[in-house]
Amino acid sequence: MAATLWGCGGGSEAPAPPDTRILASVAVTEDAATGQAASVAASQDGADDELGAAAGDSGDAALASVYGRKEIYGIVNLAPPPVYIARINARGQATFEYTAPDNRLHVGYFDGARIIDVSPPHALVTTLGALNDRGDVAAQTRFPREPVPTPFQPFRWTASGARVMLATLSAEGDTFVNDINKHGEIVGASRTGPGDEPFRAVRWTAQNRLLPLPVPAGFGQSFAGDINEYNMSVGTADDAAGNAHVFIWDGAGRATDLGTFGATTAWVTGINNRGEIAGMLNASAPDFQAFLYSPGKGAIRLGPATAVTKLNEVGELVGRIVRPNEENHAFVFSRKRGLVDLHQPQFLVSEAGDINDSGVVVGLTRRAGDADTRAFRWTRAGQGADLNTLLKDPPAGLVLTHSLRISANGDILANSNAGLVLLRLGGGGTDAPVLGPIRTGAVLPNQPARLTLSFRDRNAYDTHAATIDWGDGSGAQSARVRESRGRGEVSAAHTYAARGSYQVVVRISDSGGKASIARQLVAVSDQDAP
């Protein structure tokens, strides 16, 4: 199958593995039972103290002590906007959902050297489940079929390019995958029949064998949401009254009901290798709050109106304190430090979305009067920084709006007005051009529309060419490029004959054979249109 190139960090065309679409080549330069969990926790009792030693550090010093790299981030374009779900692993590989030129949801994978579309050919929609540290992706897809599309079907994709469709409990019921560990064990939920038949928690072994996860008599629908490196799975099952209980399944699939920790319902976010579990109590009720369960210590409630997003391997979790008018506060919590509010007085909104094992937190903030949010990062000591102020030579107009994920080595996935970007701590990047957002202003029918786009290239003596497809059937047209020593701008003008929405695609290629692509939907309307 011919390779299909797509941009934002792209490069020269290369042969694709079977059933794999290579989207871009970017030439990167640097490349168990509860008792068992308790024993794991005991072996790591000193981890909080060891990693907490940096708590007295701040700013550059804190990050330098953790990573040994300068606190500056290089930029790699990954996918055009919008991107809602993305994952990054300890090796700096990433996977993400994105809307492709066919206006369907696809899953892309960045292996450090190229971006590959891992979606099955001809899929109607593909959504992301998880990514492990080996670079294996778990996802689900559905295909066109008359009179209705197929149910969601799970699959595993490996870094070698192999794709394996996974077994399900029912050929006519949806199945979803939620997590994959470093051994390749996957957990999720599969319907027991068509339509609205109940889900059942399941696990797939590394050899792709389907294992239904049992629940005691009297329990109904169940889900498995996370799995640790000891093959301990965590999820929920509904009791006879329909209230969700927290369940752990050990490596052999034996179930333990942990109950609801005194609440009406309990829902799970994740489990770490110490057997600690984070989740939500009474998630859909006014008295909702987050909890942390630790083997041998039980569950502790974080406080009213707390919502958890991520748990790390040393028992720290992050999220937001939900406040009126969505003026939320970011927080980090551990048993040692309690609840730490990361909000600063100048913020109107702050939220924490991820934390790595070094205690570095990423999320977003917004100040009063700002039109949009800003991607933000906090050290374990609580020192904060707007990531827009830490970028290495960003293209003009680029604004990072939301930090989604952070890896073990400090690399960050962030949304921006140019789409999803990978931020490499220390300033590393790729040899492909780095693109800012497409800027047009108001576009009116029968009047010239003016487009500009800024770009950067770390290879200062590369020269560049650009084309623009305006999306109205006129085809790709050459655009003007002005540049000097790795800094440049593309500009062009075009007249649309009719109102409507048009997909504009800008492709910038360099003399070294690398290329990047930006896409944006442009609305053409009358001047007095809303």
C-alpha cells in the first residue's frame, strides 16, 4: 500500500509496512493480589521522601535536578486542530486522535522519527485507548456497513507495524479498550450482546487471548479501566441497586470488591504499581469528591468538589477543585503533603491534567481578561510557568493553550492554535519546519482573502517552498516565501466565489527533503453574517 504523507512534521515519502499509512518523517536528532500490591508498596515506601527532596528547589533548579536538561522546549508539530485525546510514553513516543482530510477521526502515532496513521484502512472512525512504553497502541474502530455501521471493535497495533483485531464477547456489541501495560496486557469492556446489552470487564493477554473478568453473584455491568505492571486490573461493577463498586482483579483474574468507601457510588481513574487507586466518590451527585486508596491504609477523601485526573507511581494525584462559574483551581495531593492548591492569585481558572513520577504537573490557566487558556507547568515545589514563555524560537502567532500530558523524561504534549505539538525539554526538535497557525482574518466572497503563516527551521541554511490548497477545487498553488536564516513567513491571496467552509492546506518543504503541513477550516461569509 502506498504511503500517504500528511503534515505537521512531515518528510520525504517512504515505503509503508502492510496496512500502515506513514503520515510524516521528521528525522529526529536525539533520540497480583491486594497482598502483592502491599508488598510492592512496602518496597517503595521511601520513594516519596526521595523524590520529595526536590521540594525545596524551584523553577530552573528543580527541573535541572530532576532531568539534567535546560528548561527550554523545542517544538514538533504533530497534528492539526482540534486534538482531544493524546498519550505520551517514557520514550517520548506519542499517539493521538485527529480529524483527517477525509473528515473522519483517526489515530496517529509518533515514533520519534515519523508519524504513522495506525487506523485500519477504510475505517469509519477510530478512537484511541492507550499507549505503553514499548510503543504498542490499543484502540477501537468501526467500519461502514449497511444498513448501520459495525459496532466498535478493538485492536492492538505494535511499533513493528503489525495490527491485530482483538476478540470480543459479542460480534454485535461495542467493545472498548482503556489501558495497556508494558507487557502488552490490555483491559477494557465488551458488551455481552447487541444494542444496550450490559458491558463486562475484560482483559486481553499479550498473546491476544480474551479473559472475561468475573464479578460476584448479584453484580451486573462491569468495566475495567486501568492495569498496572503486575497485571492487576482495576474497575467497577454495579451492585443490585445499580451503584458502582471499586473492583480489583489480580494477575490470575480473581476479583476483590473494595466497595464504595462509605459513599453511594465509587468510580476509578487509575491504579499504580504500588496498588494505590485514585477515583471519584458520588461522581454525579452534588457531594462528589476524589479519593485515594492505599493497600493497608484504606481510602482517604481529598475534600469537597475535588475531581481527579491522574495518579502517578509515587502516590501523587492531580486534578481540579470545581468552583462556581467554572473558575476551577488546580491541585496536587499526596498522603504526605495533603491537598496543595496550585492556583495563583492572578489566575481566573487553573486545572491540572497530568503528573509524572518526578512530580511535574501540567495543565492550563487563564487570567482575567484573557480570551483563551494558556498551557502551564508546575514543579513539585509548586513553581509555575506559562509554557509559552519557555519555547525555543517559536513561530510568530503560536499560542499553547493546554498541556495535555507529560512523559517521564519531561517532554510534554500540548494543544495550540496550530494543533497538537510535542514539546521536547532541552530544546530538541526535528529537521522538519515548525509551523505556526494559519492566519486569514475575515474572509468575504468575491474579495481577496489574505493568508499568512510563520515558520521556523533549525537548519538555518535550508531554503523553503510553499503551496496552498484553498479547498475550493482550484488545486494547490505556489505561495510566496520570505525567509532569512531559519525564520520565515508564507503569504498568499485568494478569492472565493461563494460562501461556505473550506479546508485550507499549507505545505512547506525545505531543501533537505523535509516537509510540514498545516490545515485549517476557513469560513467564507457575508460581512454582516453572524
